[in-house]
Amino acid sequence: MKTTLDELQAFAAVVDGGSVTAAAEHLGQTVSGISRALGRLERKLDTTLMRRTTRRTELTEEGQV
């Protein structure tokens, strides 16, 4: 499966904004929509790009690359 522009935009917005909530506000989407886009991207790339908890979002080594 190919990655979509929406998935890449969601990932970039989370990295730039520092949180899924900030990315959702910036892109005019829901928090769950951003989270699902990140999940799809990670499944397609077969790697974990971010460690997400309720309190923080942190890039993994793969996500930094």
C-alpha cells in the first residue's frame, strides 16, 4: 500500500505541533482522525514512528529518520 499525503501531513503536523491535539487543530481535523492516520502510516511502513501516551508524544529513532 502507498502512503497518502493526508498521512504524511498528519505526521508532519504532530512533529511540528508537538501533540496530536495541536496537529488536529492545525489541520482542522479530529484528534481521532489524526491518530488513525498515524496508525495507518505506521502499519504501511511496518514501524513505530512515535511513542504516544496520554501525556506526551515522542519520536522513535525511526521517526526521527
